[in-house]
Amino acid sequence: MELTMLYYLIPSIFMFGCGVYGFITRRNMVSILISLELMLNAVDINFVVFNRFLFPGQLEGMFFTLFAIALAAAETALVIAIIINIYRVARNVDVRDLSKMKF
């Protein structure tokens, strides 16, 4: 049975849609970060799928995905550090309660 590109793209589109929904509707910074990571993972899946089906002998999509995963890990560490510092000052990580970054 031959798997087509559609079998991989539909879950990726669903993941990206869930990430966008969570990013728009959530007010907790940690939940927003998780939604952003979900969107980034969906994009990484798309990179691998398009590389596999359009250029089967080349690995540019795989290397770009590894670079994107490393960049997402660094971004997550930085954002968690910012969230911890905001929690230390404001005792809350709700986006609605934060009007400006400098307290």
C-alpha cells in the first residue's frame, strides 16, 4: 500500500490548527508556549514530508527540520526563563493581568 502525501499532511494541518486555536484562546503564558510549540512541530512535519516526496534522494528538509527543532528548544528555554521572571514579580502568568513588561 502506497502512502501518499495526504496521509501525513492531514495530521499536520490538524496539529497546526489546534496550535492556532490554543494560541488565540488561551491566556496562560505556558499554554500559549505549548500551542506555539505545537505549531512549530506541525511545520517540521511538513518540511520532512515535502522533502521526502518531492526530493527523495536529498536531505535538506531533514537537516532544516533538525535546525528548527534546535532553534525551538533554545526559544523554549528563553521563554520559560522570561515566564519565571514575570511570575517572580507579578505572581501570575495570565496575559490579561500583565499590562507592560516593566513593573
